[in-house]
Amino acid sequence: MSKAQGGTAGGQSGSTVDAMLRRSARRTPTRIAVEYGERSWTYGELDDAVSRAAALLLAEGLAPGDRVGAFGHNSDAYLIAFLGCARAGLVHVPVNHHLTGDDLAYLVGQSGSTLVLTDPDLADRLPDGVRSLPLRNTGDSLLARLADTAPYDGPGPGSEDLAQLLYTSGTTALPKGAMMTHRALVHEYLSAITALDLRAEDRPAHALPLYHSAQLHVFLLPYLAVGATSVILDAPDGDLLFDLIEAGRVDSVFAPPTVWIALANRPDFATRDLDGLRKAYYGASIMPVPVLERLRERLPDLALYNCFGQSEIGPLAAVLGPAEHEERPASCGRPVLFVEARIVDPEGREVPDGTTGEIVYRSPQLCEGYWDKPEESAEAFRDGWFHSGDLAVRDAEGCFTIVDRVKDVINSGGVLVASRQVEDALYTHEAVAEAAVVGLPDTRWIEAVTAIVVRRGEVTEEQLVAHVREKLPSFKAPKRVLFVDTLPRNASGKILKRELRDRFTQG
């Protein structure tokens, strides 16, 4: 399944990513939009740089609708390149900068990227014959050539044109390129602004990879839409984040639970002056309730937001705001402004509140399907709804709680066990730093509930099993506990349970 695209006159005033930036630049041209390292850009300067980047890309022989890979680290150049693609009517293809070999070749080849924008230290990983252009750090890079390039002043994209192929994280299968239109992304930005209370006076840090949809589309672009000053960081370094918070340069941070766990486990978490942190956003995977309680105990005035969704919906689908964390800390909240959700059984019939089923969506934020994958598109979009693959429960007040991924539910002796519930129980033990629960093949149990744990103190397998038995029915307790130094994750912080299942099934 694919979608043709071409630049259309008048797109600059429509529901496009490009028009969003233009409006912010005209509203507050002298306000600082972005800081990265020693560089900063006002909204007027950023808008001008984006026009020059659009002209430069088109001068490379690209045409509206062409796919352009982006294989780089976090930087101002990465952001300018994305916005330049949007202004030129090109389709941006973010690529995980950790990829190598066949995985990298698959994304570049499957997307049909005509050109790959890359940081010089990554260029030698690209497949042979792939045309590339450096993003920064060289004299012929996109960033270095902006000053000598005249700004683009041609027609902008239309709202129904593709802005990005947003590849799924691929935790269970090969990644699929979700076809995101400008219209879908702009709707998602509005949903993020309203649900997450994003304000021009906020001082957000953007430390997660910009090639991942959560950091780029839930935070950085919506913050540009409201006119805030954003600080782009190379990575979620705890020392740097704490320094920025103490200095008053940052008061808003998004990170997956794995990063919040690491920050909360730091010895100086209890001693640093972190009162300037006003908003803490988390998402990409489930936050253990005990970790939430630790954050709230240390910073009682901190506003906590749970951001839930997936790539195909831009990616924000639901938010649990600060006011409801006390009452339902395990919930992912209510659907955001432009999302309609319901819970269905395997036949697609809506189930009563309080009943577990698959969460499905209707929304203008949704992708148009998967790039050149018609069968997968048809499977995901059925009866007018997008099927997420997440198991959830809806309560009478309209809040959703995620039970598990459909593929992560464990069939233990014919009884279904949600791995998330067992993980929450494990996290209440003080010696557990991180935990993942999977089902491993077993002749007696079909799948044996297996806990894979990173320790931060002395604890034995027997002690952890006994601890879980105190919290849950005995049939949900792990049959085995395996200890590891680290858990495998993708760039968004999701634990790769597929890798754990493969590793320990073979081992």
C-alpha cells in the first residue's frame, strides 16, 4: 500500500507541519526556539534555515514525494532536516542510528529512500550504493551549506500529502512504515498540546532520540507550535539533566520508564535540588507503580503525565494527567482530543466496561496504512477501526488501563497471566532494579512464567518468588527467576521481550 504525493500550492496555509512552523515564526520571530550545545536559533532564524534546507534538498535532484532517510544523532541539524523535508514536500524516513547491516539495509531499501541524510560517524554503515549527504560536522554538510543557499519560496505540501514514514519499533516482527500525512501529524500535535498542558513558558529538554516518534511528535514539534524554547540533548544523561534542572534551564522532561528508573536509582537523586522540575512525562512502556510512588515521594509537587500510544497514531492516543495519578496510578488515562477508542473481543464486538479486550481506535491522527504492505494494512484496519494489539480495560469513567500486549500475555497451564501484573509485584522488592516477565516454552505449563531481573541488591530466586506470592495468587508467581546485568531495549526504552524469549529459549 502506498500513497502518491506532490506539492500543492497554498499548502503553507493548511494543516501542515510546514505551516505550523511558519505561524510560530511570524508570531514570535525573536524568541529562542531551539538550543543545542553552543548554538541557538530564534523562531525567525529557524524558519529561514528550514527554507534554505528545503531549497538545498530540492537542488539535490529530489522531487516532492521522494523518500529521504534520516540517519543521525540528536542535533539541531536533524530537526532542520526534518522540517526542510516537510517544507519541500519530501517524505522523511527516520532511521534508528543504532542500526547496522541487514536491519539498516531493510529500512533504507523498503522505504525506497532516494537520499540518506547522515552524520559522518554513521556514513560507513550505509549499504553500498546508497546516496548520502552529511547532516553536520563537515564543510559540505547540510548545516554548513545553509548560508550559501537561497531560501525556498515555492509551493508547500498539501495536508493529505505524506510527511513521514514512521517505522514501528519492530519488537515482534520486521518494522512497518506507517504512512503519516501532514494532517495526521498536525491533529496529533493539537492533541498533545491540550492533553499534556504544553505552554510557551515551559522549558523542555528533549533527550530521547529524535528519530523516535514520541520525542519528536509528542514533545518537540508541539512545543515549537506553542512557541516554547526547547533544549535538544544528545542523550538522557543524568548528570546533565540534573545540572540543567538545578540551573533553571529545564523544567519539563519526557523519558521512558527505564530512564526514570535509572534517575530515581541514582545516589544523588535524594540530595540534588530538583524542585525546579515541574512536569515529568513518561511513556513508550509501562511504568511500574512502585517507581511512580518513589518519584512522588521525592518530588511531591511534580506533575506526572502518562503518555500512551503507538507509532501508527502519531503516536499519542491517551494521557493520564496529574490530577488522576493518585486515584488510578496504573491507568493510561483517557483518549486525547482527536482519538476515539473502545475495547473489543476477538470478533470485534465492543465489550462491557471492566472487561479485558483489545483496544481499537478511530482518529484523524491515524496513519494511512503501511508503506507497500497491503496485507498488513488490511489486517490492522478492520471495520473502520485500527487494531492496536494492546489488551486493555475501560472503566465506567472512561479511563483505560493497559493489561498487556496481546503477544505478551502468558498462557500458563491454560490460565492467562498478564506479565505487567507480575512485573509490578517484582518492582515492590527493594533489590529489584528492573524486571521483565515472559512466557518460556514448558512441557507442563505450556508457557512458564519467567522473571528476568536486574538486581540492585542481594536477593535470591527463592526470595523473589516468595515475594510475588505474597502479592499475587500463586499461579501468577514466576516458575523461574533469571538474573542479568541489563535488559535489551529499543530506542524508545521498550524492553525487547522477543529477544529475551529467543535468548532464554535457546539457552
